Amino acid sequence: MEGPFHVRLKRLANCDPLGQGGAIGKEKNRLQPRLFASLILFIGSYLPLSLILLAQDFRYDLLWSSPCWPVDNPTCEIPLRNAGYSLTIFGVCVACFIISLVALASIKPKTPIDLKETNYVPADLMHYTLPYIVSFMSLDYQETGKFIGLIIFLGWMFTITYRSGQLILNPLLVVFGWRLYEVKYVFPGDATPRTARILSTEKLQPETRYNQAMIQDVMIIKSDKAKGGD
């Protein structure tokens, strides 16, 4: 059963730019994901940061200690300095990332476009999150000032990526076979050339017709070729 996040994302992605008012009219009225869905996408993209913080919170002096059994023994110690924070934040990021993957898998691109030029840009996808993760590798949950600073920083990052239409660009998608392209394309029956960024699970080829779905300013392509394409 699909939850509300999946329904909202599918409605957004399956909008037909040729359906009402033509391709140009629809492009001027690009939809934004709902705030809740956007937060899920954004939080999931920072899964590596939560894993780094979890590793930094681990008490390595207890790594070779004897297993504690039963676990309710008063002498048992959790090998984390701030278990509540680190485990909760890591769990939330894992959950959000899984939901994001399931939502992407549920999208069914339906709007055809004809690609004229394709340029695979793998490095660009890495630029959206990883530099910010490296900046906070020395962060510790026990350093309250730095932790609050991180939350403020991530709040600004969310606002910037949400407003810029790049929220869907998650570098972790590379691990799951997604590729980022810069392309020139036209809509069938409209010779006006346009440019776009595309996330695709396929190796895109020029002079080929594909079905796409739009999320913010990024197209999603999943099948190797549109039915009836050239």
C-alpha cells in the first residue's frame, strides 16, 4: 500500500507537460514537492553524515570488552557516548533514504522527449552533499554549540536546495545505479530545443526517444526507450 509521500511524489512526477496548455505553459508552472516529502528527500541524502557521527560517538575503548549478558545487567554499558542522539538520527536518515528509494522506484515516467545531445556528468552529482559532510567530520554530539551550528547550516542547505529545484540530486543514488546527465532535448511535435538535467538508471543515447517524469527541475528516466520511439 502506498503512503501519502509516494502518492504526492508520483502525482508530481507524472504530470504531463503536453497535457494542458502545451509544453511551454507547463514548464512555467513547475510544481514543488510538498514540504514533508521534501524533508524526507533531504534528510535521506545526509545518511553518510549520520553514519560518520555514529562512528565518532562510538566508545572504542569498549570494542574488545566481553559481551554483556543479560542485557539488563546493571554493569552493562552501551558503547556509545550519546546513544539516544546518534542512534535516533542514524535511524531517521536510514528510514528517509529507504522511503526515497521506494518513492523513486514507484515513479512511472509517461511524457516522451527526444534527446538530441547527452553528456554524462558523474562528478556533478557528488558536489551536492559530500563537501558539506567533510566539513562536519570533526563534529561531536557532546559539543552543543557545533551541533546547533550544524542544524542551522542544514536548515539553510534545505532552503537553498528546495528553492533551487535540485532537491532530488542525491549523490547516494550513484550506488544504486542512477546516473546524472546534462541533455538537449525537444518535445515530439515541438522543434524548440531545451536543456535539462536528467537522473536515469539507463545509459542515455542521443537521437533517441525516452519517457520522462519531472521532479522540480530534474527529469527522471527509467526505461531504456519509449515505446514507439525512434
